[in-house]
Amino acid sequence: MIYLKALQSFWINYINFSGKAKRTEFWVNILSFLVISQILLRVSYYIGVFSYLSILFDLICAIPLMTLVSRRANDSQVNPKVTLVFIGFYIISRACLMFSASLLFFLYGSHH
């Protein structure tokens, strides 16, 4: 039940940077995002469509993840500058992941 409420809150608060997010809501959504993203990345590779499924999922979840981090920072009274650093790190890391995945795909192709 907690899991479903946390996911529901994630999508309802899609662009809500104010307010608070409890620890459970934060970690359920972060871990769900990581698991689903990895599954989509592997499925994309297996069916040979580059990593478009994973990239699309990342783009859809980018804004709600940033708002979730912002709400969690508000709840735990973290300095807003730390939130900006985390969001910047997230954007840079996802861009690097997408670039490296595309480079590997174009260099080696699919495994078929």
C-alpha cells in the first residue's frame, strides 16, 4: 500500500517543487526508477533498438525526479544549493550514460 501511495504521489506532484516528501516516498520512487530504467536499457539492447526505451523513460521521469528531490530537501531541511548540485549531477550523469550507450551501440551494434 505504501508503495502505491508513493508512486501516486510521484506522478500527482509532477511539477510541484514546494511541499515535502517523506523518506519512504523518496526512496520508493528512486529505487523504482533505477530498476525500471535498467530493465528498459537491457530490453532495448536485447531487441536492438539502441536505448530509446530507456531514454524515453528517463526524459518522462526527469522533471518529477527533480521535483521529488526538491521536496525531499525541503522535508529534511537541506540547503537548496545542495538540491541544485544533485539536479545538475543527475542531468550530467544521464547525458553521459546516453552518450556512452549510443557510442557503444554504434561501435558494436546489437548483439544479434
